[in-house]
Amino acid sequence: MANVFSERVAQLNTEAGKTYQQMAVDCDLKPSVTWWNKVRWNGIKIPPEPSLYPRMAKALEVPERRVAEMVAEQWCGVRPDDTVPERLRHLMAVARGVKNDEDLKLLVDLAHALSMKHGAEQLLELLDPDPNEVLKLRESKEGGRRVVKIRRAPR
């Protein structure tokens, strides 16, 4: 099982620049700054109390349900029995909170558009490759040698 709780803390700290102090303040200093630092480095062996989940949700910038899922996976070795990849679980937890059908349709349309964009970018890369990449590929196929064809002018 992955250390998803610790990974989320690390992600917020390194990528979003959120400090352990800010996480602790979001939780009214329960748990402490030291706890957040230790959990980031997988140094906490006892899971947090469920009464802390609402405040931890704020600190981790995820829904409360996602906090419970991360705690269950990291400390209890239990994860949701589904096929949703880890990178999409946060989105799924947020999507569960969308109650209006029109908003849900908008969310689906946005996800579809982003998926189509990714597909189009891949297609463009196939149809219009970077000339430097083509040269590198050709060189690698020919054992690192660059083949140059010289044409002589007709006499």
C-alpha cells in the first residue's frame, strides 16, 4: 500500500509551497507542526483520530471523505476497491460534492475537452514530429552513425 497521506503532505509542501506551519494552523495546531513534518517523512505510526478529519481536509485541501480514504490506505492497508487510479481520486472526491446536474455536466464536458486536447496533442506529435527528434531516432536505429547522402552534380 502506498503512503498516500504522506505523499499528499509532501506534494503540498514541495509543489504548492505550503509549510507544515500552515497545515498545522489550518488544523488549529492539532496536530502540531512537528507531526506534519514527521508524517511527511513517514515517521508517524499511529493514524490520526477521525475527529481531526474535517480540519485535516482543510489542511490537505481535499474533501473529508478523501482524508478518511488516505488514512485507511496508509495506516490500515485498506483502500477503496475500485479501479480509479490514485492520481484521479482527489478529483473523484471533489466530484462527489457536485450536487447540481448542470454543474456536473459542465465538469464532465471540461474533463472530456481536456482528454480530447491530450489526444490531439499526441496526434500532432505523431504527424508533425520535431526534426531534431527524427534525427536522433534515425541515428539510434543506425547504431549511432549519422548517414549523409551526397549527390554529385551531373556532368
